[in-house]
Amino acid sequence: MKLDRSRPAYVIENHCDGRSSEVQPLLVQSLQERGFKISQGTESKRPADVTTVVRYDCQWHWDITWYLLDLQVGLYEAPENLLIASGHSTRSSLARAPANVVVEEAIGAMLGETGKP
């Protein structure tokens, strides 16, 4: 999907099972590396000039160690809150991967990229 990556985008904090501090920085970094102008914070502190909002939800699971089971990411047009694009990645215990890989898969799916891990 071709998006205007020069427009300001804002990642809304989500406390995904209390582990947002692991996922959110990876999302921000992944989007910045793809050319998005990203800021982040709570919904109530969203800057007025933001035209694109990124929302995510994740599920962590315990199986001897914690792993990111599922990540859903959505890109929304502000202020109408219209979904522009979405992507997700799900990894079972046997196919688990580091959180950065799951983030890359979900962002790649959202942007229609092929050949990403």
C-alpha cells in the first residue's frame, strides 16, 4: 500500500498486558525506518497536526519464557478515525520469534510489503 509517509503520524500508547514498553519502541523504530514522521504518547496528548494515527494491540503468552503471541497494528486517518491499513502477526509457542521480528511482520503486512521476515 502506498501511503504519504511525510505526514505526521502518532502512535497511541497501549499497555498490552503491561509490556507496552517492549512493543511500542519497536513499532516507532520500524515505522521511522520506513520514512514515517512518528511521535508517540497517550490519546489525550495527540498533537493537533497529526493526520495519521497508529493503534496496536498485542498479546503476550508465557511458555517457560514470555513471547509475543499476537500483534495487531492499524493505521487510521485522523480525526475521522477511518481505518486505512492493518496488519497482524501471530506466532505460536513452537514458532515463536523475538518481538522485533513479530513487529516487522505486522508492519510489513500492514504496508503490503513482501519478502519481510
